[in-house]
Amino acid sequence: MKALYRLTALCITVIAFSSCEKVIDLNLKASAPQLVIEGAIINVSQTPTVRISRSVGFDEPSNFPGVSGATVKITSGTTSLSLIETSPGVYQGPTFIGRLGRTYTLQVDVDGQTYKASSTMPNQTSIDSVGIEEQSFQGKIDKTVVLYYDDAPGIKNQYRFVMTVNGKLVKEVFARNDQFNDGRPVRVALYQDDIEIKTGDKIDLEMQCIDERIYTYWFTFSKQSGNGMGNASVAPTNPPNNFDKPVLGYFSAHTVNRRQISVK
């Protein structure tokens, strides 16, 4: 019964996504190391961080070596942040709060090349409530985190959800848009088989409102990687990103709304 339930849920998910999203078919790349750039600006006080590394082969451990000696800055209008290297491949700037509706541009100069990516921070949607749903099978209880929010009407909205259990990051990539629920109350069940959720666990949730190109990145990432390759770093696939030259990674200006619950 449990296997049938999971298979049915998987089939429904596959059919739903295949009917409403165009997944970009990408081949695994087992080529020479490629540059990887990952960074974000968010709407709460943060230390802006950009990580620059090089990819490794498909059959090698995912321990990307950091790239030193880059010049990194983030700009928006007359605002300019210069980031300095604080450890190999990690570049950080002064404490900063991103603003809704502003477009931010990341520029990285490295290896005689300049790479640029721009992202516009959307308006914020916040989590209404969070709950736990239970399914019972042969005396064993499976727990799933479910969250609720109201989608803002009349505009395209895209979301990414990040979940940790007792401080450990869940590997599933959760990316959604409002193609079929514009302006409506939304329920999202964060199905995942990575970490078993038990009574007493501490669950941390982060809801990100992301722009359309970043949504395409995460959605394609999840479909091409089988939705189990990790949330915060690139996989051996090459999802389309927002950089102006061929490079792995992304730069995202997004909002964050966080909740923590204890599982009862």
C-alpha cells in the first residue's frame, strides 16, 4: 500500500508538471572544469556572499575548489558594493539589505573575463501557517511538512522553499509558480524522502520569492537532477541561468520569509 501510495503521488506530480511546465532537456557534461559563480541579495540584513569555484567531473566528489583572485562587485543604480575574498573562493561585502523592486547586477572579473548577471527582487509573499500531515502504514507514521500562503493576484509569482531538519539541509529542490493559482490561497506539501521527520524534530523553513529566470534555473535543476542533488550548489547538469556568458551557477535577488516549528 505504501509503495502504491508513493508511486501514485509521483505519477500525479510528473503528469502535473509535464502538463504545465516546459522542462529543458539538458545533457550531463563530463567535460573540463567550468567556472561556477553563486550569489544572492536578500531583503533582510545580511553579509552579501558570492562563491566562485570550478566544477569537477561527473564521477568525482562534489568538492568544488575555490577560485581566488577575482574582482567582485554588486551594483544597483548608484549603489555599489565591493566584495573582498575572505577565504579561498568566498567573497563577502558589507552588511546590506536588498530593496523590493530593485534590479541588482553582479559583476565578476576573473581569468581575464568579465561575467555579469542581473536579478530583480520581487514583492514579498509570506507564509501564513505551517503544519504537519501524517500518513499511517502498518503502524508507522510518515510526516510531511505542509505550508500555506496567499498568492498575490494579477502578477506572475515564483517561489522556492528551503527546508532544514535539526539543522540538516533537505536535498529536495522545491520550486513553484502561480500558473494555476494566481491570487488564491495555496497549500504546498513538501514531499521528500531525504530525511525522516520525527516527533521532537526542529524544522526550519525559508520561503523565497524569486524572479522568473531564477525560477527557471531551480525548476530545471530539480527536474534534470531527479530532485535530489542538493539545494544550494550546482549539480552536474547545466540549468539555464542569468549570466551573460557560459558559466555554471546563478545570481538571485529574492525575498526571504522564515518559520520554525517543532514536530509534535
